[in-house]
Amino acid sequence: MLELELVEISPKKVGIIPCNGEELPEGTLTRFACRKVLDKLKPSNTVTICLPLFIAGGKEEREFAQKFPTITVDGCDKQCSRINTERLSGKPRHSIVITDLLKEHGINAPGSARTLVDMDRQTVDLVAKEIAKKVDQILAE
Ligand code: SF4
């Protein structure tokens, strides 16, 4: 007799972990770009994890990063998000450092951590697209 198995099909989710840097313009870029990926570019396939809660011992956050692929996004080479994700949960699938990315593209960092001008919004778009590309790579695996 043929047995049918019910298979639960759930869309693959990728955890985006921004560093939440407040003091550097690159930290502001990180937050805005991640928000754009989560809200506009990949809303069905991404979730975010609160880095401070993750570090403070949020059980669900740590379990999520152990079960699902993650992308860390850091404003600078101190790489707070990547280092804490590796320490507390597991190696992220991709790690993006904004200062390196801007250098690669020959783009200057925003002048202020508090306000973004129109030109900076193009930089947010570029960073968001780079994150989205990594999400696509993971989804295609
Ligand atoms: S990675 Fe850099 S910008 Fe981000 S929180 Fe750490 S020191 Fe601040």
C-alpha cells in the first residue's frame, strides 16, 4: 500500500544580525540597510535578531542563530556582530563589514551618524543590495 507522507514545507529563513552601531556613520548605514532588506527586498525570507538581547542571553535568539543560516553586518572592522555570533551561537554564513564594502566600491562613508543626506541613501541602497545578494546565495543552496 502506498503511504503518503505529509511534508511540512516552510520557507527558508535567513537571520540578519546588524551590529547596531550608534557612534559611527557606518553603524547608521548598517541599521538602515538591514531594515531595507527586512522590509522591502527580502521580507518573506529574512528575520532579524536583536544583537544586545542575543548577547544578554536571549534564549530564542541563540537558538535561532544555531538553527538557521545567518548574515552578520558590521559597521567597522571591530566586527561586534560577527564576533558575538561566532562566540554565542555559530559561524555566520556570510559576514559583511561596511567599511570594507565602501572601500571596494570607492564610496565615502556618510558625514554624520545622525542624519543621512540623499547621497547616503544611495549608499544604503547599495549595501542593502549586497546583503540581499547574500540572502539569495543562501536560498539557492
Ligand atoms: S562593529 Fe563598529 S560600528 Fe558596529 S557596533 Fe561594533 S564598533 Fe560600533
